[in-house]
Amino acid sequence: MNKTIQDALELVDVNMSISSFLINLLIAAILSIILKYVYEKYGESLSNRSQFAKNFLLLTMTTMLIITIVKSSLALSLGLVGALSIIRFRAAIKEPEELSYLFLSIAVGLGLGANQTKITLIAFFSIVVILLIYKKLTKNKTENTNIHLSVSSENSKKVTFEKILDVISLECEYVYLRRMDENKGLLEISLMVEISSLNKLSLVKNKLLELDKDLKITYLENKGLI
């Protein structure tokens, strides 16, 4: 029994040469860059997709490195579990789509770390192609637009946060408050909104100016944040 446990804890030769490791590492980098482009171009998250997608490269390559090392030993695998219980990811994942892309990034790292290069490549490109076809088939011509909207007022007593929010919520499909600052009569609000048409955006602007013609309004299409 002791011999069996000792054998299980010993390192096992995984027959992965340095050249194979470097090739797989390069493939991991290329696939993560492709995934970053797909997410930026076709993702529907309201958050800054470019900033979030920068994590794919490091996550994919790091996952591959970890799997390459720990697959050679049960002891290392158990050590990894202990390490992960101490080092925790605390990133705020607000939307399921973000988590889905993270899982795909990790899956690529797992596959290449296990030296399953062909299967990983076939699976990755199959998933991407199917995803793009699905996006194209389900794309609505009246697809909502994500807008980063900022409103600034120098008279917060006349134009309150509640009044601004009422105007915006009336015309927008989705409103997410990113930041609000109020100091000595100055009110600054930063929102991420989803709106069905640019005509409605113009309507929102006009209604806000009816509250106060001196309001400062800035809006930027979310893809402009990429």
C-alpha cells in the first residue's frame, strides 16, 4: 500500500520536449489573441471589452504552464488545489458572457498544457466558427446600441440625480450607473445605457436640456471604448 502511494506521488515523465512546449506556448498566445479579437468585435458586454480581453493572453498561457507542470505528479496537483485556496480571483464578473470567454481561454490552456494540440485547435476554431454563425443568424437589424453617457450639472439643487435618471430611464432599455460625484453644487454622473435607436438618444439629450440648458452631456458608443 505504501509503495502504491509513493509511486502515485512521484513525478512521471510526460514526454513533452522543450520544443513542443514552446510551440504549444506560441499557439496558446495566438489563440488567445484571436479570442480577444472575437470578444471585442462580437461580444455584447456593456463593460470595456478591450480592457477585459487583455486578460486572455496571460490567463491562457499561465493555465498551460500550470497544467504542463502539475500533470506530471499527483502531489503537485494536490499542491495546486491548496495554492488556489489561498490565491483567489476577485475580479467582478458582471455578465455571464465574460465568464464564458474566460472558460474558453482556460480550456485552451488546459488542452495545450496536456499536449492535446490537434484536439484543442479543432475545438477552438469550431467553437469560434459556430459562435460567429450563431451571431450572424440571430443578429437583429434593430439591435440595441450600448452608449457611455456622462451628464454634468453645476446646479445640483435644480437638476438632481433623480430627475436625470428619470429622463434617461424613460427612453433607455437598460441603465447602469458607473459613477456619481456631487460636490459643492457640481453633479457629475457616468452611466452605461442601452438604447434602441440613435433617435431616442437625441430625444434623451433634448429632454435633459429641458431640465437645464447649461447641462454638459457627453456620449460615446461603447465600441468606441474598445
